[in-house]
Amino acid sequence: MKRLATLALVAGLSLQAHAIGKLADVSVVDRNTGAVLAAHYYRGEYWVAGQPGSRYAIRIRNSRGERLLAVTAVDGVNVLSGDTAGWGQSGYVFDPWQGYDITGWRKSNAEVAAFEFTAAPNSYASRTGRPQNVGVIGVALFRERAVPPVYRADLGLAPPMAPLASAKAEADTGNAAGSARAESAPAPTQELRASDALASRFKLGTGHGQRESSFVQQTEFERLQSAPNEVIRIRYDSLENLVAMGVIRHTPPSPGSPNAFPESPLARYVPDPPGIR
């Protein structure tokens, strides 16, 4: 099964803690702080705590000596095309040992709209009428079918084939369609532009953030099989919600615990305005 895919142009990311997966190491990075979000295993699923308003990236590192295809979805939406996600769609192709940060919804070969944690009603999926799967990141990994070498009597190995013109046209159509869907999404309401404190009381989703430069190119990839060789699923929500759900245990220090900075006051945060409970 030969499908058009997108080849990331950034390589060499180091392996990070809290990565999930066998064929590839997948983690979520808070781009505002640079921290890799801790993955918490709870009732058969992995969870990460996002900070409302923070930009984030899906970090994927190919851990094999062969190319991999990563069909990637956020909130049930393909991050390349904007279509409701399915395994048979296009994705990112990773060379052996290559790593890359997927930082947003792809708008063209040179630009993305940043992923950012936001209240679920303001997520891209909800704003395009697909709120059912908000709060989950999915990566379907495919191994590549080996192509036997073709020999010619005069030159030995045949040169590699360039991407097909029809495949390139298909990619342009998909990117344009995704862009149109994104641009037609309604503007967020004033209520959903409220403070992070208010946003954290909602289930978190992924918004359609500011445009950023991000360069890729098209390539061909023939899958070893029609079903993924591995599917990685990471669910996310605010820290407050994950603590309330029991995913993360919040244990305050005991009164007798030593204080590393005894002369410093405890951290204080902005309180909620009147009327918010």
C-alpha cells in the first residue's frame, strides 16, 4: 500500500525520558518550558498533564535502523490534512534513528499552526464540529516494505525513483483542504479567552494557535501491511483534572519535612475573582 507521506527535515533529537513506544519513542514536550511531560500510567492508559495556554510538541524519535511512517492525530484529527483521523491517511516519514518535533497543525510545506493546550470548547476539533475525541494524541506507526534492488547491465543499481507527479498533486490538494477547514473555523468566544484558571476547569483540548515556520517535503512510503505495526495513545488533561480523577496522586509534604529554603515565603498565586467556584 503506497501512500504519500511527509518527510521531516529535522534530525538528531536526543532520547528523552517519559518516552512511550517500541518502534519509536513518543513524548509530549511543553514548548513554553522545554520540559518533557511526565507520562503517568493509569488503568491501562498513559496520561500527561498540560498547562492551559502552553504550546506543546509531539516528539517522535525513530528507534530502528529503517524508515518508519507515523500517522499522527490530535483529538481525533489528522495533524497533516485536518481530516477525521484514520490509519490509512498520510503521515510523517522518519529516517533511521531520526527525531522530530511535530509542533502544530500543518498548513503548508513551510508552516504550521501551533498546538496549544486550551479549554476543550475552544479546541480545533470542537470548533470544526468534532468534539467527541478531544483529549487524546495518537501515533500509528508503520514499517516500510522493502523494495528489491533493480540491476541494469550498464550502471549496476538503478537510481532511486523521484516522487510521482500525481502523488505531489494529491499532497497539495490535501494541504489546501486542511487549510480551508482551519480558516473557516469560527473565532473563539470571549468567554473562552478567559484566564488560565477558568480554562483549567474545563477538560483540555488542543487549539489552532499562531502560525510558525516548519519545513517538510513530500516522499513515497510503501507500508509493510495495511494495519499499523504499533499504535501509541497518550491522553492529556490539566493537572487539576488529573489529580481529581486519581491519575496523579497529589500528596502534600508532611508538616515535619525539612524546608530547603526556610527563610523564603511559600509561593503565592493569583486568586480567582469573586463569583468563580
